[in-house]
Amino acid sequence: IELYSVKPLDGKITEKSLVHRVRGDMAMKKNRPRIAVKEYNQALSEKELPDAYAYGVMKDLGMALYRTRDFASAQKVFAKLAKLQPEDKDAKVLATQAAARDLAIVKKMQAEARARATAKNAEEPKPEVTPEPVTPEEATPAEDGTKEEAGGKIVTAPHRK
């Protein structure tokens, strides 16, 4: 390693913040991203963290949120990172991917809701529409002037000649 310069940090990394970040990293290695999200949030709750350190923890938090499939929250974190450091192309790509995944999930949920509504409508029994009986006076005569009675109802027979 060649070291060209040393610059003091603009804040202070506390022991508590460091412990929570390490716990978050360990949880991610054990494929427990929900626990990692909690630990990274605890690490970020400390005041006056150096910007570079906080940026790294936020990036880890975004990845943990992504792995929990909370794409909306991950997208927010990555978008914030992209604003903080525009030169970090990874944050932009991850924000775009998270937004696309979130949109895909929303569309899938909408399609499932429409399918359930359609299935529910198909299952509901349709009320039988019984035609009102027609009295002989109300019946319309057929072209030949005849009227026909069927099942107690007067039915006209225009097709008969």
C-alpha cells in the first residue's frame, strides 16, 4: 500500500457505532438481513459520524434493505447516497434497480388484486332475472295478430306466420 496523504476525519466514530456496524456485517454474512438493517440503523443513530464512515454504513444498510426485498426503502437510501456522492455510480445503479424492483412488485400486486376481483365476480351467483308476467291486454300481437300462452305467460310469436 502506498500512502500519499492522511486527512483527519470530520467526526468521531464511537465504539457503539462500530460495534453495531460489525454486528450488521456479521448478520449479512449469516444471511440475516433483517437483523443487519436494525444494526446498521443503530450504527447510524450516533451523532457526528464522519461522512465517509456514515456513507459506508448507509450503503451497507441499502444492501441489507434490498436483500429483505424492501425495495422502496432501499431505493430511498441509494438515491440519498447518489445525491451525497454523485461520482459513485454504484449508488445510482442500485437506486435504479431498487426502484424497478419496487415498481414490478406494485404491478404484480395490482394484477393479483384484479385477478382476485375477477375470480370473486365469477364465483358470485348471478341473480336470476324472471320476466314479469304479461297480461293478455299487455301482450303485443304477432304480425298475424295471434297471441300465444306458454308457462302461464303470454308470449307473442312474431316469427310464426
